[in-house]
Amino acid sequence: MQLTALVLPAHTSDGFGSPEGDVLARLGGHAPQQVEDLLDQLLRCRLLAAWQPLREHDEICCACQRDAPSNATPGR
């Protein structure tokens, strides 16, 4: 999950973006089926502001948090 948290900002512009799901999975070292669960975990940690699948393009529309809370620790 930590790697996915780092990959997302690299694929967004000004905190918003729509990376392809399979690219996000590959760069994060996960199976494509795990991406949605990982994004939900990032939401719960408040490292991601919002996300939504764009299934017709196999992309994920996401908004990264501007300032992550100091106690947010992915993977815990």
C-alpha cells in the first residue's frame, strides 16, 4: 500500500489524475484486482481524498490529499 501511495501522486497533476488501473497495479506491485481495495485503504488513512473507477477507459479518477495527516500510516 505504501508504494501505491507514492505512485498515485506521480501520476496526477495538481493532486488530480486518472491513471490506468493496470499501470497502477503494476507499479504498485499488486494484482489488478487489488487496486480498488488499496484505494479504499488510502481513503480510510486519509491519504487519498476521493477516487472513482472510469471503467470505459480502464482508468481511475482520483484526488490526492493536499496535506496528509501526521498520524496517517499506510499499511497499519
